[in-house]
Amino acid sequence: MIEKGGYIRDIFQKPVGTSVTAYGWVKTRRDSKGVHFIQLNDGSCFQDLQIVIDAGTLPEDVLSQATTGACLRVGGELVESPGAGQSVELKAREMHVYGPADPQTYPLQKKGHTMEFLREIAHLRTRSNTFGAVFRVRNALSFAIHKFFQERGFLYLNAPIITTSDAEGAGAMFGVTTLDLMNLPRTETGEIDYDRDFFGKKAGLTVSGQLEAEIFALAFSNVYTFGPTFRAENSNTPRHLAEFWMIEPEMAFYDLEDNRKLAEEFLKYIIAYVLDTCAADLELFNKRIDNTVLSTLVHVAGSDFEHVTYTEAIAILEKAGRAWEFPVHWGVDLQSEHERYLTEETFKKPVVVTDYPREIKAFYMRLNDDEKTVRAMDVLAPRIGEIIGGSQREERYDVLLNKIRAQGLPEEAYWWYLELRKYGTAPHAGFGLGLERMLMYVTGMKNIRDVIPSHPWLRRVLNRRKPHPMRALL
Ligand code: ATP
Ligand code: MN
């Protein structure tokens, strides 16, 4: 009876001479005279387990099926590895092939594939080195995010995904309806009659859990959400998705300064965690994707973030002497080119920009005494631009009501949001981090579509004859 070895990651920790069983998929196979070598990977770590098979040990019909892509169980004994890069290898005594993979048609070959090609085989790319690393780092980041907040006593909350508060202002919503689209009920004035819809109201997928997080912060003090978010914006950029995951902490009794410090501590913590636990995966990104990834992460984890006000940032940009694609003057929103200039040229590290003009920021941000700016903050990072957006919230009932009216928002839709200010209001602040943006930053991956478990059915969209709006998203 062969002892079950568990994950390949754990097999590497066992001493020479141990009998183990390994399970996994064949990365590559090499045959030389009298001996066969198989690189086996089960996704538990970057390193493949080398299987050594002396000719004649295994039945020919089994061995012939153990080609790239096949799924195997291999039993045998751990022996010292003469090869570089691994301590032990597995000398096979027994092998079972769960699923062969025809080498003539198996699409993942040893040669480097383009990201575009791999996107088309999203159901198999998870077995490649790069995507193995992406999803292990994604897992580690997610765990580090929970760990950070849990260690600080924050309450984890799941904000609703379907919502009827459609004026959150963060982006266009995907609608959710059970109405018959071929036969829409109309009101007397010809509009769609949402009274007859499932929720009796126009509903959609959430663009942010912030407003719900505020409810919870004003009862549990420190809370965070971590869940899916949807934006039907024209997201044909390498940094925007229609569906992404967002982390939104919200803290009572925090002002903008506290918020900024927490965001910095948080980013450094999760970066340090990944540096600590995913060294081999990060090496791969550094070697294959972007040779500045490791040095940037070490630098960011150990340096103090810069802080400038929006007004100071505009002054820097005006003095830059550049021909901006989007001209700069006080009042404009910062574009990617401006954000990158500040982080990459001026400060060469993450920069927190605070106190933006009220006109370009959401109604719920706290108005400063100058009545021109609000207590907003964006955390900008080299290579990628905005990674976190946040603010101190307007906790004063009258000021909030005035802002809702001034922006022409439907006052009645915010009755509950206003009541939070009427009954036991408190200063509070929070921010939002996009998980995939963070993952791009940590891995150096250039396209946000390469850090998500993209859907195999998108391939069919690609092959349609008529241009499809989703095509651009691939
Ligand atoms: P951007 O200006 O980059 O579109 P935003 O101002 O719309 O961002 P917020 O509404 O502040 O972003 O959302 C908070 C965070 O969520 C952003 O800093 C970013 O990390 C992430 N994020 C926003 N929109 C998307 C998207 N479409 N795809 C992936 N991540 C996103
Ligand atoms: Mn946006």
C-alpha cells in the first residue's frame, strides 16, 4: 500500500525514501535512452514534480498515454534529485492515467503562447505556468485582505448584489428584470412600467457596496465588504471590467487622514504577504512579464506614500511642460497620463491625492470649509494609475441634503441615507480597492482580462461573423 502524498507542494517537504502518491497534470514529457521524465503539476505550487520512469518499469500502454496535458496518478518513492531547482524527484513504481490528452490536438504546448491565444482557451490556460501563478497570487491576495481586516476587528459584510438604489453615481448599471422584453408594460406616458416588474421598481446589479457599508459602519464601527461589482460602462480598456471584485472598508470616527493612513497600511500589508508567500510565482512574473515587478513591490512595501492635495498636483502638472492629451487646469479630473506622471516621474512611488473639486466627485463626499473642494482621496500607483478611490463622507444632514438637491438627485431615493445622518450620525470614511487592479499591479500583467477566470464561451463571441460589443472586451 502506497502512502497518499497529498499536494505536490507537500511532497517536496518529505524526506528522501518516503513512498508517496502524486496526482496532477503533465506539463511536459521527455524521453531519453532507458529513462522517461515527466513534469507533473497539480496547481498547488509553481514547481513541477519530476517523475522518473526507468524503461520497462511500467506497462507500455499506460506510459504511452502519459503525454502533455494528461491527468495522472503516480505512486513511487522519493529520491534525491540530481537536477537543479528541486530537492527530490519521484521514482515511479505505479501509474494510472485518469484522462489522456491527444498530443496531436492538445492546444497547450511547451512553446510560449501569446496572451491573446491563451484568452481563447480560457478553460485550459489555468494549467499554464503564468495562469497558475496568477490564480495562486489572487488567492493569496484575497486571504491577506481578509486577514488584514479581521486582525483589526473589522466586521465582514456581504453587500446586496441586486439593488434598487440606482443613483449611486459610480457607473452605469446592468438592469435586472423579469419583464417580457418583447412586450414591455407601459405607463400612460409611455415609459416602461417598473411597477409591474419583479421588485416593483427599476433594479440593477450593484456598482458599489459603499452605501450599504455606511449603514453597517454606523452600527458596527469598522466594517468591510469584499464582493462582486458590476459596471456597464464602456470598459474597452486594459484596466476596466464589466464584472470585478471590490473591497470596501468603511470606518466610523475616521477622518480623511485616518482613511489615508489605513489605505497605505493596507496596501503595504497585502503586498508584504504576497512577497512572503508567493516568492516562486513572483519570480516568474519578474522573468516573463515585467522585470520591475519584484523591485517595485519591495520598494512600495517599504516606503512612505507621498501625499499631495489636488491643487498641488495640478500645479505640478502645469509646470511639467508637457503637451498633455487632456489639458490641465484647476477643475479638470485627472486622467491616466496625469496620474502616471505624478507617480512615475515626479515621486516615483505611490501618491495619495486628496481634496478634489466638489464638481468632479460624488455627492456623498464631505465638503471642506473652502466650499470648493471635498474630502476625497485617490491612491495612485506607478504603472497603473488609480488603484484606490475613497473619501470622508458627508455626515451633516443639512449639507448632504443641499448637495443631493444641487446635483438634481432624487431626494426620495436617499431617504434612508439621509436618516443615517438624522439619527446618531458620526464622522466616517472609507475607500474602495478593485481586486483585479491590485492583482495587475502585483503580477505586472498588462491586461485586466488576464487576471480573471474568463469564460470559455467568450471564444464563440470571438468567432461570430457580426461584430459583437463584447468583442472589444477580449
Ligand atoms: P476609474 O477612474 O479607474 O474608472 P473609478 O473612479 O470609477 O475608477 P471607483 O468608483 O472609485 O473607481 O472604484 C474604486 C476602485 O474600483 C477603483 O480604484 C479601481 O481599483 C476599481 N475599479 C473601478 N472600476 C473598475 C472596473 N470597471 N474594472 C475593474 N476595477 C475597477
Ligand atoms: Mn470608472
